Amino acid sequence: MRFELSMRGSTKFSRLMLSSFGTSGFTSSLGFSRTRPCCTMAEDRKLGGFLDFMEKLRNYEKSGVPKGAGTDSDDGFDLGRMRRLLQRLGNPHSNFKAVHIAGTKGKGSTSAFLANILRKEGYSVGCYTSPHLLTICERISVGRNGGPVSVDVLNTLFSNVKVIIDESIDQENGALTHFEVFTALAFCLFSQKKVDIAIVEAGLGGARDATNVLCSNGLAASVITTIGEEHMAALGGSLESIAIAKSGIIKHGCPVVIGGPFVPHIEHIIRDKASTMSSPVISACDPGIQHVVNCLGREDEKPFQICDLLIDVQKDVKLFIHLPSLKLGMLGDHQLQNAVTATCTALCLRNQGWKISDLAVRAGLESTQLPGRSQFLTTKEAEALQLSKTSVLIDGAHTEASARGLADIIRMVHPYGPLVLVVAMASDKDHAAFATQLLSGRQPDVVLLTEVNIAGGRSRMTPATDLKASWTSAAVKLGIDYHDMGIINSENPVEVHTAHAQQAVSSDGKQLVLLASQTPSVEALMKLASQLLEHRAGPQSGLIVVTGSLHIVSSILAALSGKLA
């Protein structure tokens, strides 16, 4: 394997290695094999009483976050409420060490990489993330195997503390939220199971997030992955205010790992906060860190990228590791950057006395896979959705930056051949910027815009017609010729549009086809996408990409769960 390093995370792809797979064969047979969660949707029904209880609490994932709620101001969430709840529960969060992770993008992947590194070393790890795809159990894992918490454990935990939670809700005049209660339950479980360390992902921002009750004496490190323009109104309205909010997780004397890359003045905000807290800063974009993706491969329907990684930091906090020919199942340069951030954090822990071997770091990184993040369906899964001879990629990208990362992945794995995007998004996302990034990459042949419930509700759902308007504007801005196929709804069902869409797709092969769908069946839309791919004839196989929200990804996985159960 050729060893090629580049500075500050620039990535070069070996076209020779990619072409050795054969473009058509590589893209048509890609798959993503994963372990089914131990808490399935059928088992989720056993949580009926617990879920009914949680459903009555205020859920900002479903309704949207109020303006300024994530800022450290009078408009911000009341952390005192969370502290009082935990005090009534015996302050469980004071019984374990933790790594606290915030950031606009990359929190979930970085958390998974780091948790797996620690598990490979033999530690009992608690991991708390959000949101979930199929079941709320996914948000909590505990122990050495990394699987979602079981229904029985979650039910027992809830039963044991329900009286205290009920009293707390009364004493707080009903103000406790869904996220606050579930965060407290996670901390109770980590304490009860006596985990060696917990990886805790912030929900929104940092300063006023319910997870930001972790104190400096229990914090091993803080991590800020990226700073981007998401939840702008809730976090103060500017990139600077977002950086200030996320810097709120930095605690006195505790090291902070920053992912990045950041624009200089944003990194300056984070470093200033760290300086005031006497916290050393480790940057995953330090000049002493070099990483490169060499080539792509596949094994047992699992795509992977072969990378070289060298970390040689000789500043205040000295870090060193060399991992040649690292085999990552998480694709893209952004995931390699997340792996670097997690590795820097692991090395930071090693400097504090935690036993973490280079072998554990490699094994942890290489074993990490996350459903719904650059996930290719297996042949069996695609066939269950009646999508034969078609590759399907599902990815929960929903920001401008994540769309850019997804566009890079599409270019990597499917540089040629028909391409259909199926997109649904929440109302508080930047639809135009998302569309612009994906249209600036490998131009799709067809974009199907649809609707999906967000966190089980419709209040944050974006109408398909609004999405189509955003994509139309982006196409015009980029000078892309397009054909508007109208709207699929009860008056114009999918069958009416199929023939017209097939004709438009096969007419000249150059025009972008846009079609909106207000029907609730994502499966029907996937079948339409497959049919349209067949009509964009050519020597290369086609690719369907489902994206825009983890909630549309969840709908695909839910359909698969029912068919493959």
C-alpha cells in the first residue's frame, strides 16, 4: 500500500485503486452489513408505559427549539431545573468520569469512534447520543459490547425512579422536558452500572444543554467537533454566538479537543474560552497531524476506505500515534476527520493515565459503523424493498456541510452512472444551501422531494412543494437545465406521474428532473426512483441516495425492520 501523507487533513483519492474495482461492479454491489439493534421496534412496544409517560413531556425535537434557548442568557434553558432533578436522584452524574462532546456536525460519529476505542481496551463505557432512528433504546449504550440498552433494563430503571421524576415534574410546575428526563435516566444507568467512563453527546449547543451539568472534577475532556450554521435562532443568530454556546462545555482545567477545521475567528473564540478556564487545547487540525485516504474497497458487501494517519503533536499536550493502512467503514474525508478527533481525545486520555494501546485505537476506529450514516443497503435489504439491480445509499445529512460531505462520497463511490436523490427535510434547515451543495457535486438525473414526520410529529415537516422550490432556485442559480414534473398527491397519484417521469428521464439524459411527492409512502417513492433509473439506460448501474434528515432514513430502516423481521 502506497503511503502518502498530506498536511491539515487534505485528502487525495487514488484513481488507480478505485478503477481497479471496476466502476460499475463497485457501485452495484456495495452493501452495508450491520448488527441489528438488540432493542427492535417490536420490543419497543414493551416500553408502552414509559413511552406514554415521555410523550406527555415537552419535546423540542418534535416542536422545534425556542429562539435563544441554547444561549447562556435569560432566554436560555434553565440548567438549575436539571441540577435539581439530578440532586433528587442522588447526583448520579458525579459517580463516573465523562467525555463531553458538542459540535454542529460529527458529534455522533466522534462519540461512536471514541466509545469503541475505549471498549476495545476493555473499559465499560456508557454512551449517550441523540436522536435515535428506530427506537429510543439506541440513545443509551452501556458496558463493553456497545449495543443499545435493553427494553427490560430501561423499564426497570424507569420504574425505580418514576416516583422521584413525578415529584420533580410537580415541583418544577411541569417544566421538565423529554430530553432532560431521558438524560437523567442515562446518568442514573451509568452510575448504577458503574461504568469506567461515559461519552456524553450534547443535544443542542452546549452552555445551556441539559448534559452540561458535568463538573470539572468528573470531566476527563471536552470535545468540540465543528461549528456551523444550524439552529441559528436557538443559539443566538450568528456563527460567533454558536461558538460561544458550544464553548460552554469547557470546564476549568480540563483539556478540550477541537475538531474543525474552523475559520480563524471562530477558533479564536473557542481558544479564548479555554484560556479563561485554564484548559489546554488539542487541535485535530494541528500541523503535526497528517492523514490521507488512499483507496476504496469492499468486503462482504461492506464498503471501506483505506487511510493513513499520523499524529505527532509536540506542543503543550504531546500526542503520538502512527496508523498506516487504517480500514474505516465510515466513508468520506469528514468521517476521517471525525476519526482523527476521536483519536486525539483517546490520546489525551492516555496522557492522563488511561491505558489505551495503539491496537485498541485501530480496532475501535475500524469497528465503527453507524446506521444511517453513509450506509449502503445490502442486496437482501434492497430486494426486500423491491429494488433489484439498484444500489441504495442512505445518509442522514441535513446541513450544508454534511451535504458537501455526502456529495464527496457520491463522487467517490459512483463517479458515473444514473443517480436519483430522494430528499425530505425538517423546516428549520437551510434547504437552499443543502440543494446547492448536492447539485454542485455529481449532478443527479432525478431529485424526488418528499415529506416525512419529524420526531413523530408534523410541526417541523417541510412541505414537498417548498423543498422543490428551493431545489428549483438552486438549479437556476447554478445554471442547470431542469424539468419540473409537478406534484404527486391524492389527486395525482404516483402511477399518473410514472410514465411522464420515465419519458422525461429517457428523453435526452441531460435535463435534471424534479418531482415533489405529498404521499406518505417512502417505499412507493423508492420504487419510482428505481423505475426511473432503469429508464436512464447506460452501461453503469444506478444509485438511489436517500437523504435530508435522519427521519427519512429512519422511515427506510423501519420499513426494512418490518420486512426482514
